[in-house]
Amino acid sequence: SIQVIFHAEDAPEIQDAGCITNFNCAIYDINPQDQQGENYYDNRLGTINTLTAVVQVEGTSISQEVEYPPSVLLTLRGSSVDGDVLTLPDAVRSKNFVVSVLLKDVPGGKQNITVSLGGGFQTQKSIPIYVPPRDTISTELITLYRAQPVNSFGDVKGIIKGIDPALTGSIRMGYVDLTESQGYQPRLDERTNPELIDLIKLRLASNARSVDVNKETGEYYLKNVPTGTRIMLLAGMVTDSGELSECYIPNTSVLLNVRASQINLAPDITLTKRPECNTPQ
């Protein structure tokens, strides 16, 4: 038999990482006589719902499904200056529980264990263990970590045509990650979706999401654009006051799959100038 012991990851102890509020630490002044707040361990990585865990011996039909309990909220108690008891119910979250699962009738010899937990945790695969015949052995404590998104970046380079260098203001090039605009339909939503139009204006005016375009050549270079999803490239004119100008119709029709660690060449974009801006402003 194999006794498999595991738990979900916790926020680090205060003595290991220091007091990081809203992560591993909460500060309460429940002993006012010392005239300072006290640090209390608060596990913000604590599970809040009952999750399903599956433990399996790889290559066999031996597996067991168990419920993984949520962490609990703890009450803090202190004393006032007058000696009265002060109580803060459900003030901090406890560490996650350690769960033990017994797998019976496991063939002796070298085996590999897989432990998975719902709720966005990484599956721990191929945990090796040697099983003595007619004996029970326990694994070391297995920590299940939350899955982390793999973020990578690439650069985007391209050219915008149709720029009138005589117009005042800046031609800006930016982008919208399509995960921020659900249900986007190319060549439709930019004309009919007010929320998307507001997002376009916000992105083009943002120094973090857009760059100035060379008016003479139309060239632009966007750095550190996130990959893994399609982005919608944006082009438009921004006035000296930082607002989207009416001189050019913002272009939102170019979609690009950005590849990581590369300079991605975007298709040329042509900006359309409105008739009322035919003379320098």
C-alpha cells in the first residue's frame, strides 16, 4: 500500500518572506496597550471551496478520488487597555489542509504517482516511490502549486500610410488584446460596439500601450507585446492635449498573431483622413 500525503500551496510564512499585506499577512491592533499593530499570518492562497483531488498509480487502474477541504477563517482575540477581551471573527485565513490517501493492493517495486487537484492547480506527475512487498510506505509531503500563466512577449514593426505630416498632433500606434473584448467581430464591432470604441480611445492615448509614429516615413515599433493570443492593431491621431483627434478615422481592422521573442512584421495600414482636416490644424 502507498500512503500519499499532499496539500495545496500556502503563502510563505512571515518569518520567511516578511509581512506582505493582502498576501501572507494582516495587521490588526487588537492589543491597544502596546500602541502598535500586530502582524498575523493570513494565507491569501488558501482554498475557499471544496475541490476534487485524484491520486493515481501511473500505468494501473489504481486510483482514488477525494474531496479536498477549504481552508478556514480564524478568529483573533486580544485585550483592550482596560483588560476587556477584543474579538475579531473570521479575521485571517488558515493554512491549507494536509490530506492523506491510502492506495491499496499496489504491485511491489518502483511505481510513479500522479496527484491532481481541481481549481487551477498544476498536476504533479511521476512522483517516484519504491513499494516493498506486503508493506505500507508513505510519500513525502507533496505540494500542489497553482498553475501560472506563461507570459511571453514579442515586438511588432510596421508602416502606416496616408499620413499628412502637416497636421499637428501625434500619430499613434497601439493594440488591444482581444481577450479584453469578448465576441469581437472584425470590420463590424469597431463601428457598432461603443465599449470597443472607448477602449480604442483609451489605448491610443496610453503611453504604455501605444507609441508615436514617424510622420515622414510612417514607421512604428511596438515593444513587449504579449503573445499567445491575437491582438488588434490600432492607429489614429492624438491631439497635443492627449485626446483622440477627429482628423483620422481610427484603423482597427488589422489582426496579428504575435510570436514570442521575434520582431513580428505587421501588414501596412492606411489611415483615412476626414475632409474637414484637409488643411493644417
